Amino acid sequence: MPWQRQGCRDHPTHFLNSLPIMGAMHRRHLLQFLAANVATACSTLVAQTKPPVEVWKDPNCGCCGDWIKHLESNGFVVRVNDTGNTAARKRLGIADKLGSCHTGWVGGYALEGHVPARDIQRLLKDKPQALGLAVPGMPIGSPGMDGAVYGGRQDPYDVLLILKDGRTRVYQSYGRRA
């Protein structure tokens, strides 16, 4: 670093030494205070960019764990409830016909099944008047159902927007030929 070659006067904190009333102990406390507040501000900013997702799933389901890893690798913080998801699905107003192996809740929206993180991010950005998103069943190739065991297979599937009255419409399609 430049201050190591040229002496202490060029160090980024040298301005503190120029303050006549500040002794070494006061400077150290000021630096600690500044470092702590910068760290707090940075962690708050990071937390704000990672919307928390609460997930209910079966404790023995591997694809649910893979979907959670997909969310985390896309910036989401996930809280997992290994209690099954049937009660959560019902409580959030998701019809059984839209069911899958896990249910989530993020930013006031329900999530059912293997919904891709990019669609969740879009949902949170667009803020539609809806209950949430669903990927019914467990389509191969969807996040969490895309591991090596599936050999790169990609079944077509739709992400559905669940409207407040229970109806659905296609929010995003994957693997469909034009």
C-alpha cells in the first residue's frame, strides 16, 4: 500500500492524527465506532436486498432442499419449517390442485412448488394483486428438480400467477417450443 512505502502521513486515517485534542485512545475508539457503524449499515443494506422467504416442507425431501439452495444462491434468505406443507398451503389459500412438495411465503405472497427465483424477484418488483405463484407438481428441470440424477432433462412447465379469487394465469413458461 502507498502509505507503507511513504510513511504514516499518507495512511487513510492520518487525518485523525492531525486532530490536536485526540489522543491515541480516542482515535482508536472513533475508528472502532466508525467500523462498527459501517459494518451495521452494510449488513442492513445486504439484508434489504435479500427478501426473507419462509418455507414449509417435509424434512426428508431432497428436492425441497435443492430448491432452497437455488433461492439462497439467488440472494434470498430462507427460514425452513420441516413440518410438512399441507397446513401452510391451506392457511395461505392455495388450492390443492396447485400443490407441490413445499410452500413458501415472501413479501406478502404465497409460493407453491419449484418456482424459479427470477420469477419470485419479478413478482416482488411488479407487486401484482395476487395471492402468489405456483408450479404445480414437480416438473423435471425446474429449480430443485434439475440435479444430475435427471440427466439434463427439461420438461415444459408453467409458473402460474394465483389471483386473489383463486383463478390462475400463466406468469412464465419454461421449456415450451415456439
